[in-house]
Amino acid sequence: MLERLWHGWRILATGISFTLFGLGGLLLRVLVFPLLSLCLRDPQARMRAARATIRASFRLFVGIMRTLGVLRYEVHGLDKLAREGQLILANHPTLIDTVFLIAFVRNADCIVKGGLWNNPFTRGPVRAARYICNDRGPELVEDCIGSLRAGGNLIVFPEGTRTPRDGAMQLKRGAANIAVRGERAVTPVLISCTPPTLGKGDKWWHVPPRQASFRIEVLDDIGVERFKESGASEVMAARRLTEHLQHLFLEEGQQHA
């Protein structure tokens, strides 16, 4: 009986959490970011302030979810993210992976779907933070490299979407192209969630019987030089790096399954 009540509460608490997330996005759009525009005339200062505001908001949101009993989490190797101009590549098992990473990364930048630029709940934050829109076509890689060179910490999910429930991960080469062409080391982040929740195809009310436990582990940097050995072209180096990352995420994921 207690287990059923606890499960029912977590369903309700999940709904409350996502409602607060939407309302928070609206509040940032109609109140906070207009005030930043009035107070900060310098575009770079305004962008950094917007990113810091989003980071604090996401930390608060994650804390609310933990307090309500929706989830618990642990982060390992967080000190490895205390730099500037990092290319952070992560696997993507759940809907809120972006929220977790932005909550713990300073001056975070990310690639967002074009639809989020017009969504009333998200367009305020993504535009104020000047996140990179994924509809830029051939210019997308250069936009990402420019963000890194400007000191932004770029978060990319190489899969491009959430991992299927069967775990059949398939990385795309876009993230590796950014690393190779921008000559940037990669900082891999492994995210795991047990039991699975908020995965691809899941609705928010598909709450597992047990409380979801997130583990976020920041792995050591991977340089791109070794993937360019023997005079390999940028295309070949990106392919090698993508294959390496796919094996890394699969192996590390199996160890923490």
C-alpha cells in the first residue's frame, strides 16, 4: 500500500515539476531577461548573465525534483568541467540530460532544435543565452567552433536525439567534426539512469515503480591528434573519433548498468 502511495506521489510530483519548469521559462522570458536587457547594454555581458541565470534556475529545478522525491542523483568528476572553451559530449538517455549538464556547467552553450526558438516556454531563455540553432545547415559547425573559441562550454549530444530504450546507440559525426575542425579535445560525460525514465518515447507520467537514480560521470579528456595520425583527412579523423566515442559510451554504460 505504501509503495503504491509513494508511486502515485512521484507521478504527481513529476507533473508539478514540469509545470514549474514551464512557468519558470515564461517568468524568465517576460520579466528576468527584459530586465537584463535594460541593465546590461553590452551583448556579451548580457549573454553571460542570461546563461548564469539559466544555470541557477536549472540547479533550482533539479533541487526541487530531488526534494519532491522524483529523483536522486550523484555527480563524479565535476572539477573537470571547471574550464572555459570545453567541448562536452554526452550520451542522451533521458529528457532532462540537458537540464542536468547546464545546471553544473558555467557559461554553457548548446545546440537546440529550431522549434524551441518559437516555443512560448523556451524561446525566451534560448534566445537570451544565444544558444546555437540546429537549422543553420553547413554553418552549424563553424558556429560551434566560434562558440568554443569565445570561451563557451559547448554541450553536444552526438546521438542527436535520446537513446532508444533498447540501448542501440548510434552517434552522428557532427560532434566529432566540431572537435577535429576546431582542434579541440573532447570531454566525455556518461549519464545513466536506473531504472530508466523519461527516455525516448516515454511520456512524463510513465514514472517507474522505483525512484529514478541518475549518475553523471565526467571522463578524462580525449585529444583529437591521434585520430589524425598517418595524414588522415578531417573526414577520416571525425569517423575514427565517432567510432571511439561510441565504443566508449557503450562500454562505460555497460559497466554502470
